[in-house]
Amino acid sequence: MEKPFFKKGETKKSSVKELLASSRAIEGVFVQGWVRTARDHKDFAFLEVNDGSCLKNLQVLVDGGLPAYGALADFSTGSAISILGDLVESPGKGQKWELKAKEIELVGSCPPDYPLQKKRHSDEFLRTIAHLRPRTNKYGALLRIRSQLAQAVHSFFCDEGFFLVSTPILTASDCEGAGDLFSVSAPAHENKEEFFGKKAFLTVSGQLALETHALALGKVYTFGPTFRAENSHTARHAAEFWMIEPEMAFADLADDMDLAEKFVKYLVGHLLNFCQEDMELFFAFVDKSLQEALNAIADKTFERITYTKAIEILQKSGKSFEHPVAWGLDLQTEHERFLAESFVQGPVFVCDYPTQIKPFYMRANPDGKTVAAMDLLAPRVGEIIGGSQREERHDFLKAAMERQKLSKEEYGWYLDTRLYGSAPHSGFGMGFERFLMLATGITNIRDVISFPRTPGSIAY
Ligand code: 4AD
Ligand code: MG
């Protein structure tokens, strides 16, 4: 449909972001967006228009003499409009520029039952309208930050000489051995019960596939969705989440922690330097201590302690925890948070966990009791990264697989990689949503992913 003042290929469209950053007034500007508020001042009106390009709105002045002023009722909160006007200096406070409208066209009307009429809504309410919440300031900011950080993940690994590998979503193996797998089924065909001829699942981690590529390309990473059918009703667990997994050949656990630390610092630096406008919202309205916490992450060297030391610290803390603390038991979120928030007051690596609480692929330490594992624990969030040096010795790995009753038929290919030119190698996985919680101060994982999937809930 041809617009009266918009000719495809002829009229240049500007984003609100570009206009607000303009160094000069501009005649004949074309913008499209959604009305956030309309204020009638009797012989003129102001529309606040947001087009998603940035947090700020563009103030649009609608003069009483314009036909659009007569149609003001159409430009209600939430409606989609096109505006042609001149970018002029704003005499009012709060903005340098405003758009003096010449013509306004209604693209999509918005009736008064639009749920986002008022300025602030609870997170709980917004979760019930996940299809509309991107239109709020907070989710708009979160989504722009999420996108920027995803790009930064790729820049980091590219700069560090890593190759991106697309590991499979459909898989026949259970990487973590925890049995939290979603199974995948399809209609039977050619009299076969299973589509693939055997059971298939959604991946819980790309690691095993990634290791085969690290032993060829040296440094690789994957960044994709992962699925876990854990029945965890917490603010930190989602059934579908995104994971960033690097894997390096000829690298030990210390190299792994070095990479993880550099990576976290890079992402935090990116947030502080390139996402300032959106981050201001989280500093001001979500967590007042966030800015300081992020600065500290960027500046301070991360502490490294062993699991055995961590247990000692927890036992001597004098704090009564809900879950028991004893050598051999896994750390719970309350323990992780205590270590990061009270003991270190910053991110802390805990390494060398007991063999029995970790997956089969982790490298056995000489003490015979622990494996070369590391978790990075962060204040407020707890574990954001889990990684390890992998068991590269064929006989050790074979024994570990036998102990955990992994079948040779299913995992023979993995064992093979330890037969042909095996080399020490290490990697980790970072939960992207966990990092976003750390980055924004948002305390529920359901609010850092567009369409959260949790036990009992898949609304879309
Ligand atoms: O510690 P995890 O289970 O480690 C692995 O999957 C390894 N195979 C990764 C590797 O070494 N390549 O998971 C890694 C990270 C966790 O530290 C956490 O941040 C996140 O993934 N994570 C979850 N995030 C949201 N919801 C869940 N249910 C998660 N489970 C793990
Ligand atoms: Mg873990």
C-alpha cells in the first residue's frame, strides 16, 4: 500500500535512535513506531513514539492546525503510526530534539483494552503476556542487551581464534549423564518404531560433539539452545536455555579458567561500554548495586578455590544452611551464593570436585577422589559456568564409562577420539540466561528469555 508521504525506494526512513543522536536539525524526516503516550494540550499535542531502536522515545509535536490533530483519538497508546515531519530543537526539558509533525498516518489502531496502558507492571503479570512485554521499556532494554551480548560472544571467540561449530540439537547421547533428557519422537515409518532407528533426544550440551572438532580445529565453540527436563522449580532453571561452549585442545584446567575469566570480563566490558543507555534502566530501577558489582567484575581478578576448601569455608561460616554441607555432597545455590557474596564478594571459581558428583568425561585428578572440574559462581546468581579438563587417557576414560554403565555401542565414537591422537583438552559451558541475570540484576530466568519454558508451562 502506498502511503501519501512515503514512497518506497524514495523516502529514507530514520530510526528514533539516529534522530536523537543527530548533530543538526533535519527537514523532511520519516519515522515509524508505536505511540507510548499521547498528551493533548488543547491547541497542540505531544506523542511519545518508540520504534524499538533505543530506550528513549521521540517526542512528536502535533500542531492544532494539522488534520492529524483532529484525529488525535486514533493515535492512542500502543497504536502503530508513520510520521513525516521536521527534526527541530526541542524547547522543552528532557530532550534535545523533537519531531514537528507535518503528516501522521495510522498504521495499526490500538483499542483501550490494550494491557500496557500504565507505565509499570509486575514481572509476574508481564509473564502472562509474553507476546506483548517486548513493548515495555524494561523488556525492550533487556532484549537489546541480549542481542548485543550474543554478538559480543561471537566477536570474543573470533578475536581469540576460535571457530564456530554448529553442534546437533537432535542427539542420541546424554552428555551430562543426568538423564534429564527430552525424548524426540516422530511417526513410525518403514515399519521402524523409531525415526532414527534408535532413541533420540534434544541435546543437553554440545560438548561431546564439540570435543571431536577441538581435536581437529584446535579451538572451537558452539552457541545454541539446550534442553533439560529437570523438574526444577527455581528462578534459575529453564527447560530451554542457550549455552555458550568453547573447547580447546592442548589446554588444562588452569587454561580453561583463564579463558572463562577473560570471557566474562569481556562481556561485562561490552555491557559497560556499548549498552550504556539500556543499562542505566537496570542500574536505576532493578538493582542499585549493579553498576558497582559489574565494575568490580571487570576490574578484579577472580578468586580460585578448591571444592575441599569451599566445604571448609561453608562449615566454618557459622551459617545455618537449609541443605547439608559435607564433603561429597553437591553445592546448592545457597552455598554457591554464600561463597560468592559473603566470602569473596565477587565471582569465584571452585575446582576439583568429588568424582562421584560429576559426569564421566572429567579428568581424574592424581588424588583418586576428585576430577579436574570448575564452576564459576557469581553473586546473586550462583553457578554461571560449568567446565572441566576432559579425560584424554583412553584407559581412564574407558574405566569411568564402565563405572557409569555407558554402553560401548552408544559412546564408542567418543572413546575412539582418545585412541587416535588424543590430547589434553578443556572447555566449559556458560548459561546465557544466567549471565544475563548477572548482567541486568533480573532475578528470575523467566524474565531474561523471550518465551520461557519451565515445568508445567509452555504458553506459546
Ligand atoms: O554445568 P553444566 O551442566 O555443564 C555442561 O553442560 C557441560 N557439558 C558444559 C561444557 O563443559 N561444555 O551447564 C553449563 C551451564 C551452567 O553453569 C549454567 O550456567 C547453565 O549451563 N545451565 C542452565 N541454565 C538455565 N537453566 C538450566 N536448567 C541450566 N542448566 C545449566
Ligand atoms: Mg554445572
